[in-house]
Amino acid sequence: MYLRLAQIQKSIEQNDQALENYQKVLELNPSLVLAAQEYGELLLESGNLDEADSLFSSLGEKYPDNAGFIYRTGLAKEKKKDSSAMDYFFKTVGLDSTHQAALYKTAKYELTHRKPHNAIQLSSTGLRSRPNNASLLSILGQSYLATLQFEEATKPFERLLELGEGSEFILERLASAYRRSGQTDKAIETYNKMLELDNMNGMVHTNLGALYLKKDDTRKAQEHFMMALFIKNQPADAEYVNLGLAYKRKEDFRSAYISFQKALEENPENERAMIELALAADAHFKDKNAVLELYQDFVKKYAENGRKDMLSVAEYRISELKKEIHLAK
């Protein structure tokens, strides 16, 4: 009678009364394991964490092969901020390699603790028995990204979209996987889906600008770089560099020069902006002495720790410009 009453009270969220009746049931018959499990779950749900921890720890000792009791002990400890919780989740997986909740917790733990290969193994194990587990698909995709397996990363994220899990988080990672695996058109399509959710996402506009520039569509590249600049309320040197590169591709060196100047105003330490400023000036200005000075300033600033390819370009042009200036005298 008490058990049925406790179950009814639990179903209508009369938790305090249900807990009292579960206690009566277990006092009368301590061997009712299912009643003890229900009682423990209600203790967890109600925030009675010490009692839940004690109950499930006791059940785990009596039934050491029961993965459910081990997992719930871990849950109680996790809610208590007890660092030993993960030991119980890993132990759960050892007892039951199909335990979806424990596989998710352990896979996520491995991913966040920079062991993505372990996370791939754990999430893949869970997906063999439940291939549409969205949580594990997400962990698998993120783990492939973390191990630079970009083409593999697209598969779980694509599956998530098929399952209707088209959040901004998923779209951003799928777009990144497409972009970094060279699937430019698919990356563009996915970033555009992100803009349907939030057209004021500066990062998306920046990435779209770079992708359109890669496809030699300088008009669309400029549109997205300009939109990113409009949105951004923090140093925007990267966007100005990208905009300058788009102008440079169109051989509009004057506009490119202005964009690189603005990039350096935003961030005087932007090495790429400084060398591109000199290159744009080299292509546009007739005053070779002024251009020479820009290259010399670059070499002076980055001689010790600059990019070798950029330094080589600057040093070569310094040498050539000196010859040209000398011959012009």
C-alpha cells in the first residue's frame, strides 16, 4: 500500500509525502530493490544528495555488477561537487559499455581534458548501440575537430542536422569542418544558414568574406568584410586586412593601402597589415623613397621574430628599390 501511494505521490510531484512513504516501505521490507532505487532517484531529484549518495553507495556494494547503481552514485557525487564522481562514471562504462549517459559524461570529460582520441573511442562505442544519440554525435564531431580530422568531423554534424539539431553551435562547427577540409561551397552554405539565425554575427561574416575571397568573388567578400566591420565593437584589424586583400585582388591598390592603414590603427602589432601596407604602396605610389621607408620600418620591427617569408619579400624589395633610386639620380 505504501509503495503504490509513494509512486502516485511522486507522479504528481508531492515529493515530501512520497519520500516519507518510500521510507516506510523500506523500513517494512528493506529487500525491495526497485523501491530503494525509486527512493534514491527521488532523493536525487529533491536535492537530498547525502542521503542519495549513501543509499546508492550501499546498493552498489550489495550489487557491484549493477551499472545503474554505480552510475547514480556518481550522479550524487557530481551534484555534491565531489571530484570522485568521474571514477564512478568510468566504472559504469566498464560494467556496461552501452550505458549512454555514462558514455556521454566520460567522453565529454576526456574531450575537455584534452584527450580527444579517448573521447572518439567512447562516443563511437555509444553510437554503435544508439546511432542517433545527439549528445554523443556532438562529442564525436568536436573530438574529430580537436584531432584535426576535419572530413571525419563533418559526418556526425551532418547527422545532427538530419535529426533536426540545427543549433548555431552545431552549424558553426560543421561550417568550420567544411572550411578546414577544403569544402568551400558547403562551408558557405552552412555559414549562410547561421546568418538566417543571426545576421549580426560578425565572425560568420568574416569567415564568409574569406571564403568568397578564396573563390575570387571579391564583391561578396567585400560585402561580408564590411558587414563584419559594422558589427564589430572591438579591434577590427583582421577585418581591415581581409578587406585590403579583397581590394588588392581587384588591383585597387589605393583602397587596399587605406584598409591596411586602418588595420594598423586598430592594431599596430599586426605584422601582416604592415607588410601588406608596404606592398600596396609599392604597387600604387610613385615615391620610391617613401615605399622604401615602409619596407625598412617592417624589417626593423620584425627582424628578430617576424615571419621569414614576409621578411624575405621586404629585404628583396629594399635591395631592388635602392638600385632603382640610385639609377634614377
